[in-house]
Amino acid sequence: MTGDYHDAGYALLEGLIPAEVADGFMYALKQDVGPQPIALSRVDQYPNLLNRPAFEAYGFHYKPMLFFLWGLTPIVSEIVGRDLLPTYDYLRVYRGGDVCKVHCDRLSCEHSLSLTLAYSDGHAWPLEIGHQNQAPSSRVEEGWDEAHSAVPMQVGDAVLYQGVHHRHGRTMPNPNRWSAHLFLHWVDREGPYRDQAFDGKGDPPKVDFSFA
């Protein structure tokens, strides 16, 4: 771990998962997506953070991603020093030349993790994070108007950052033909955003089993 998460608002976690695990996940995802090209040219609606559509998947719709989120909860809680609950995660596969505009995340992203899963050409694409701790905002900007740092990551590395209060983005165009990133989010169990746990769906119900 490099950096003081609480003072700076972010820290680099090198080798959070083995590169082989990232490769295995990407292989399984590609098998599930299928061999055909992803038809992004047909997509005409996409987040205002992007300059064009990207392939995205939501963890509650793709269970291997959800288990990543749940499985990493203990280690992220330990690093943060708080009892955390997961909210949601999503995957984004960017294309070459893509950017992600500077923004703050929604309230369910109190503690966020950007995990690098794959680079098609091996070129690190940094996550940029603002130094200023600020109130939540829906403002989206093409570039930076404050001091910030660019944090490069290799496959398996992650940046843990305070997504609600520190603006972030990737304003340098993606130098790879494509790259894959998993974004995972948590809230403090006793904090102001507790109602966002499990993406505001409510705590999972208790279950029981019967046996014949």
C-alpha cells in the first residue's frame, strides 16, 4: 500500500489480486459474452462521463463480479479501518482513445476501488484523483481545475479512493486498443450513507432451509 488513504483521500494497492486471477476472470467473461464483436456502434445512450460508449456490466447482473465485491469487503474494511458494507460494482471495458471525465461518484461510493483487470497492449493507464476533499457534486468536467495526481496501475493493482468527496477521472486518452477495469464500492456501516448498502436494495433477507 502506497499513500495515506485518510489524509490524501486515496492509496495505491499493488498486487491486490494476482494477475492470473484477473486473466481468469477476463477469460470467463469473454466466454460468457461470446465470440462476436461487441456492437457498441449501435449504442446511442451512454454516461456523460464518457466521450463514446463503452462495454459495461453491473455486478448484480453478473454474479462473478458480485462475489469479487463481497470477497474483497474484509480486506478493504481492514485497510480503511471501518466496518464496511458493499454497495455495488461494475465493469467497464474502454476502447483506445477513450477518456473518463472528471467527476465525483454518487453517495453509494463512499469508499471506492478501481481494480485493473486487463490491458490489451500492456500500457498502464493512470487514474487521476484530485487532492481537495469537497462536498458531493454532480459536476462533470473535461479537464482539471485543481491539483491532482495520476496513479498508474498494472494488472492486479488497484487504487482505493474516497469516491464521493474526491474528484477523479482519466483525461489522458487510453493508450491501449482496449482495457478492462472493475469498480467496487462500499459504505461505512455506521456512516451517513448506510442506506446505500447493497445499492439501496435493503439488506439481504434471512433464509432458511428444510430437508426431507
